[in-house]
Amino acid sequence: MRLFSFDSLFMRALNFIADLVIMHVLWLVCCLPIVTAGASTTALYYTCMKRMRTKEGYITKNFFHSFRENFRQATILWLIMLAVLFLFVTDLRYAVYLNNFMGKIMLVTCSVFLIPCVLIAIYIFPVLAKFENTIFDNVKNALLMSIRHFHPRCCFWLSTERLAFCFICFRRLSGLC
């Protein structure tokens, strides 16, 4: 009978899983218009941090509070990120299309400039959810955090890359074929 009491480990785990599902459904619904994906991601990070640190159970209230509060900055940052992504994808496709020495130079330079953009994109929304700064200060803090935590991030990238390589090379073992 203690298994189904509200304070049991089993019920706390179920409550935590239900909160995660609610947060992700809210994130998906608020991301449907592509323009609001930045604000929705910021709200998701804010709600997750609030849930983990304070054990506060007001998921929907926290999500929409952060969504409203960070909507302007997150939307501006998201639209800038989309524009930069479009620029890099266009440049990379053009560099591959050239298929000569100039194309290789473009490919290398785009790749070099893409690295800090990706590092900023990883940390910008958690920084925006946690701190109240200007857009420039948020970008600066995200870049500094990504440089500070560069080694663990590289280890994560390498492990993910190896996992993706195994899934691509051994599709039958992974159940994809």
C-alpha cells in the first residue's frame, strides 16, 4: 500500500515524468508558429530549472510566465539565428556547388565561422532563461559559457558523432532497416 502513497518514490517518479510530458507538450504547441520557437525554448528551460531547483509544481504557470516575459528578446535572438543559419546553409551549398579551389576556401571559412555560432546557439536560450540582460550581454555570456565548457561539449559531440556513425554504418543492428 505504501507504493501508491503520494510520498512514495514511485509516485514522485511518475509525477516527475508527467511534468516532463506536460512541459514538452507545451513546448511543441508553442513552437508550432516557427517565429515563437525561441520564446518557447526559453520558457522550457526556465520551467525545467524552476522544477529542478525549487521542486515547484506549477508547470503551466511557470512556462507561460517565462514565455511572456522573454518573448521579445527570445524572438529577436531566434530570428537572428534563423537568418544566420540561412546564410551559412546558402554559403555552404554554393561552396559545394563550385567544386574548385575557391569553393574549398569558402567551405573552410564558413565552417570556421559556423563553430562560434553553433556554440552560442547551444547556450543562448538557457542564459536568457536564467539571467535578465540585454541581448548583447546574453550573446556574450553564452559565448563565454561555451568557451568555458568547450571540453565537455567536444566530448559530447564526439560521442554523438560516433553513435550516429554506428547507426549509419550498422543500420541492420540498430533496427532501422
